[in-house]
Amino acid sequence: MEFLICIGGGPPAMKTLEGGVQIARSFGADIAVMYVDQHQRMAFSNSIAFGRQKLSEWELEHPGVKILREAREHLAEIGVIRQTESGLAERHALRPDVEGAFENHFYGDEIQHIRLRLREGRLVDQIRKEVQTRQYDVTIIGGINQHGNTRRLIQFVDTSFIIIDQSMPPIYNLLYCSDISDTANRALMFGAKVAKALNTRMDILRVAEEETPEEAREAVRRAETLLRRGGIKHEVIIESGEVVEKILEIADEEYAIVIGASQRSELMKFLLGSNPIKVVQRAKTHVIVVK
């Protein structure tokens, strides 16, 4: 598996990085840590090859290079990048035009391959291109709701998402939100893997909008059986009411929310929204959206 961890600058970026690394470690996944510079810069222009080459050779103080250097140092400090007697275990130094980005590639132990990648352009467009290029399994981002970026990413980028609330600690229990969709079943399986790997509990929430409490309880039997057989601690929570409101009411700072992506068409999601997107936009905790 390969996880894409998208970071901005400053301390919040390191919280996103740490949370992403923790989950990637639990899966034994490789990681790519990417920064997207949304400003037009001469060094990134395709028509100025000399500028691009010098950025690669000399590591000029381009803001994106600086941020990835900080990420590299942090990953070395927490033991993700392997260190040898001669320094960090580097496969190659910063190179231009590696699948459309600048890239610096390192080796690790629990995480075997660590790629630091730098792209330039519009945030959502560049993350989408990156995912299309390398076929990541999961994309991890910090809370970036401004200008609708989070909504567009979840709608139009074809991976599952983990949205890190940068004000929250990285250790948490999981709250699996059950419904009848196929993506909810995938969310159950993904959440169970995370809970097992992190040795945490995963409670099951069923909001009965049109069901009786007895019907809702019966609907989560399969999820209970899977968690019990997996040795994952859990409780079942049955609530009545509006789905999004109840999820937000139950999911306090103790939980990370696990929810399946909407199966509505893109047009319907654009016009009417979707429950997962509404949860992501309003939640005060981490959210895992599984496609």
C-alpha cells in the first residue's frame, strides 16, 4: 500500500505528518509526503529548464523546498527515515520531473520507502494529478475546508481520505457510522484494520431515521460479529434522529469518525451535498472517509 500525506507549512503540518505516519506504519505502507505550492514561480515554469535544474542541484530557498526539508528532518527525528553512519539513507537527492514533481527519496525500516514530493499549481488539481499518477490507496490531509477544498477533494479525487484535525492528539478510538451502502461495508473493513493495528476500540453507531430500534440493532449484527472475531473492543450505539447531527453529537474528541463515501452522483452531491461531506466540514475531530 502507499499513502499520500499532504502538508502545508508550520506546526500544523507536522501534526498532519505525525498522524499520517502513525496510520501508515500500522499498515506497513510506503508514504509520499507532498507540498503543493499554489503560487507561480519562475523555477517551476516548464519553459525555464535552467531554473528547474538549479533548484534541483543547489536546493535554493524555494518555500516548498524549505517545508519538505523540515518534514525530512522531522521524519528523521521520529525514526521514520533510516540513518546510517554516513547520514540519512537517501535513494536520490532532490530531482526535477519525477512523475510531474520534484522528488527526494529515502529508505526507512517500518516504512520502507519515503518520498518527499513538491508540486506547483492549484491545490485540488495537483492532488488529483498526483493520485492519478501513482494510484495511492489513501490520501491524508489536514483540515483545509477553506474555499471548499475538502469537499472538492472528497468528491473528485479517487482515493479514501483521512482528514486530520490538527488540534487533536493522534491517539483516539474509532466511531464507525453504519448504514446499508457498499461503501459503509468497506469503511467497516478499513476501520477494523486501523483499530486492530493501533490496538484501539471501534464503537458502532447506527442512526435510525426510518427504522425501529430493534431493526437498527439487527442491522449492525454483521459489524459486531466481525469486530468480535477480530478481537476488537467495541460497543453498539443506537440513536434516532437526523444522521449528520447525531454523528456530530456522539463523535467528540475521544473518537475519529469512520464513514463510507456517498454513492450519489457527482451532480447530486454538488446540488444537495452528502452526509460524509457535511460531517467532514463540521466535525471537530479526525474523519476517515472510505471509498
